[in-house]
Amino acid sequence: MPLRAKIIDSQVAARAQMSTDAIRDVPKELDTDEPHDVLFNNSYGLRTIELNRPAKLNSLNASMIRKIFPRLVEWEKSDMANVVVMKGAGDKAFCAGGDVAALATQNKEGPEGQRKSVDYFSVEYQLDHYIATYQKPYIAFMDGITMGGGVGLSIHAPFRIATERTVFAMPETTIGFYPDVGASFFLPRMAGSIGTYLGLTSDRLTGANVFYSGIATHYLHSTSLPNLESRLAELRFKDYDSMEERLAIIEMTIEEYATGLPPGDSILLGGELRKAIDRCFSKDSVADIIAALKEEEGPTKAWAEKTLATLHQRSPTSVHVTLRQMQKGRQWSIAETFQREHQISAKFMKHPDFTEGVTALLISKEKPKPTPKWQPASLEDIQPGDDVAEPFFQTTGGPSKLKLVVDRDYSEYPYQSFGVPTEQHIELFVRGGAYTRNEIREQIVREKKGRQGISTIVDEILARKTIENEDGQAQWMDEE
């Protein structure tokens, strides 16, 4: 007998806000743009975009954006285009980020160069917002390094496929920047304090753990991707099929190529480590996070010491701004996210830490790489009364409000049901009735149509967040 728990579909309201207003002021390719940095292909109903700078790990620049944008617009309007796939050339990277070295070089030219850098963020965030609100099925093959600007091209998609080669990170605090490309939206909405932890530390996730964390919606072996592409090209939808119906067909098509998760890849951000992340990174200030890390004992002490050392290597300004961003971003809509990030990024282009960090760690030919000279130099140099983050969130004194190319918005991702189960979803099941852990797991796996890896995720959440009463039924543990 199936379990019956009251599951509230928050995505219904989110989808209602999606608009079909006219698309305006789409960036166009320039004669001076590189000719072959993006490749496009049509195969029946499938349209593919291939980032084609493998020697630079497919790092994103304005030339590529100006090619991608009009194609996406064309395909969204076309009845012949059923599915869009975004992927990277070569076997090392999907997209390792934006071309920040070019931005730092421009910034050294002074105000005019800084303005050019802000112009880049304008088109990048316009594209990311368009992808986030795209009204055709869009799939990102996160095969290889997926960082920074590459995350912007993938994280907002309804389907995000990780492989054994995936390396995910938001490494911005390392170079004196902050997690952008919509990270203000997706990181605070991750489970517990994982998003804050990843944003402040720039920690990496690899392979199956990109899926376990919910960053990816599916995990496939990289050798399966060409066959999946061919199968996606064969899909046919009825004209009257809703977006949800089309996505459901694609979800099961992707699962046809699932060959199992790596047996040695257990959930990294789970168990005691996950509890420690939530304990430490749920604090309201950087000072409180540091104090909490210093108090960690037992099995998480070594992790806490390593994390403390990591935070002290990052730009102190970036760490403070990123924590404030995580706190504010949870209330921003997807459109507001990119508009606010545009203003924050403009202020970072004027701050010395970005150019210093990129120059020292990416441009410099010295070996070993020089240590960036941050301003202020250390977390300890920032006093309790110093609000170094606030100027970055002021809406005055920067560029005018970013004009997005479409008037589409939502406050929660509209197609979350195609991702992995969330803790909130499982909590509703637990609180909705008297069920054993096995019964809950079986029901959620059934809901997810037996997809691989779902039972592993559910088991970890139930083990960490529930206790069993004397009747063997799961009870949710409230936060202390």
C-alpha cells in the first residue's frame, strides 16, 4: 500500500511566474570575435552547443557568449528544436570558468578597462538568466572541470549530468572574487549549510559526489554521453505536451544509460562531516564560523583545522562578502539575483583583491606561485565593527540596474522534482505519517521511478536526521 504524505509542490507557484514576454536586445556576434570557439550541431530534434577552447579548458569569454545567445533564442522559437545540450570539447573540462585573466588585465588599464570587465559580466549574466528561464528542455553535460562561469551555464538547467570526470567548484574566494553566475540563488538553497561551506572555502566535489550533493541531477559514465545524444535526437514530443511532460520523457531517457555509481564513491558531505558543516557554517558571522571550527573535536577536528587554514588563504574581503551573499541571496528571485550580482561584480572590479588574486595565482609565471597580497591582509585584520561586506551590496555608486533580455522570474527552481530528493521532501514524509525508514526509502525511490543513487541519498538523510522509535518508525530530529 503506497504511503500518503502531503507534499506541497512549491514549483507550481514558481512556474506560474514564468513569462513568454518578447526577447529584446540579444547580444550579437562581432566581426572581431574568434571564429570557432563555439560549435553548433543539429541532429533531428536535438541542438548541441559545444564550447570549443579545450586548450584553455573551454573557459568562457564574450565572443562565445555572443555566439551562444542568438542560437538559443532561435531554437527556443523553433518547432523543430526539441532538446538543447550544452557540452565542452575535449576530455578535461566542460568549462573551467570565465576568462578572468583577461578581466584582470583589463582592470589594470584603470576605469575604462574596469568598465569593459563590467560589460562582460552584463552579457554573461544575461545569458545565465536566459538559460535559467529557458522554455525548451536544456541539458548540461558537466563532463570534466565545471567551475565558475561553467557553473552558470549548467547549474540552472533542469538536467545536469555529472560523470566520473566531473570536478565542481566555485573557486572565486581563492582569487579575490565571490561566487557569481547565480550562486546567490543556488548555493543558499542547497541542503543545510553546504552552499555556504562550498562558497566560502572553494572546496571541490568530484564524480558521484556532484550528484549526491544535488548539484547534478544524474550521474552517467562519460562513455555513455555520445549514445545519449543520439537517443535524445530521436525523441519526439506531441505539440500539446507540457514542459513537465517533455522533461519526464527526457528523465527516463537519461536513466536508460545509467550503468551504476562508482562503488568506492561514498557520500562525502554526509554523516558526521555534514553535521559539522551545519554546526560551523550556519553561524551569522565569519568570526563565529572561525570560533566554531576551533571548537570542533573528535572525528571532525582534522577537517576543521584544514578548513581554518583554507579560510585564512582566501581573500578576507571575499570571505566576508560571500557570507553576506549567502544570507541575502535566499530571499532574491532569479532575476534579482543576476541584477544584484552585476552590481557586486562591478565593485569587485574596482577592488584590488580581484586583480591581485588573478595575477598572482593565474597570470604569474613564477614558480611556486606568489602568495596574493590581500587588502586587508588577513581575517584578523578585520575588526568586529568593520563591515567590509556592506559596500558591495549597496545599490548606489555602481552601474545601472542590469537589463535582462526576458521578463521571466521565479523564487524557487521550477523543475526541482527532476533532481535528487531534498531533505525538506523527506522531512514531509517522515512527519506526515508513521513509517519505517525502509518504507520511506521505497516510496521515494518509487516516486523517482527507480533511478540509480536515490536510495543511497535517502538512506544518508534518514540516518542523519531521524531516529527510530520503539515501533521501528522514523521520527525527525529537530535542530538543537
